[in-house]
Amino acid sequence: MSITRFRLAMLGAALGFLALALAIRAVAPLGGWAEQSSGTALYASMTYAGVLFLAPRLSPFVAGGIALGWCWGAELFQLTGVPAALSEESLLARLVLGAAFDPIDLIWYPIGIVPLVALHLMIRKRT
């Protein structure tokens, strides 16, 4: 697969994860467990696809590590209160950085990334 096609696939994957998260949010009880957990895992999945969109030659493990580092970093950054303040002013900041620290999110991020790393490894092995 060419780099351009791979990047388009990663863009499509990221948009698909976003659409799925929004669809779940539309039907799940607001603030409920399903909305929160799926949104966190799908944010991580979207981040993984975004990393590969930006750097398509990365190995699955490196891309997964970068995505997980970003997610955990953003979550820990929420402890400072800065993302909460930014989120009050900007929906985009809220979507990218979140607003409030939740230690359970630290578990859900790898749940959104590890299956994609495994799938990526299987696809690379096959081609």
C-alpha cells in the first residue's frame, strides 16, 4: 500500500472512530458508563490512527507508544486545571484535552490502542 493510501486509510479510521463515539453518545445515557468508557477508548483509537496519519512509517509498537503517551499525558495534564479552564472557552480544547482527571481513563486508553496495534501487526505480517 502506498503512503498516500495508508494516510487516507488512517484519516478514514480516525473519522470512523469519531463517528462511532458520537453515535454512542447520541444513544447512551449522558454521563453513563457506556458513553464515558467507549468515548475514552475511541479517543485513544483515534489518536493511534492520527499518529500513523502523521508518521505512516512508524512501527505499530512505536505508534502505539506515542498514542498512549499522548493520551496519558493529556489525562495527567488535567490535574493542573489548565485543560478545564481551556475547555470552558473552547469545545475543541475540551475534545482534545478533556476537562477533568479520571484515573479510570488511564486503563481505557490502552484498551483503545492495543487491539489496533495487534491488528496492524497482523496486517504487516500478511503483506
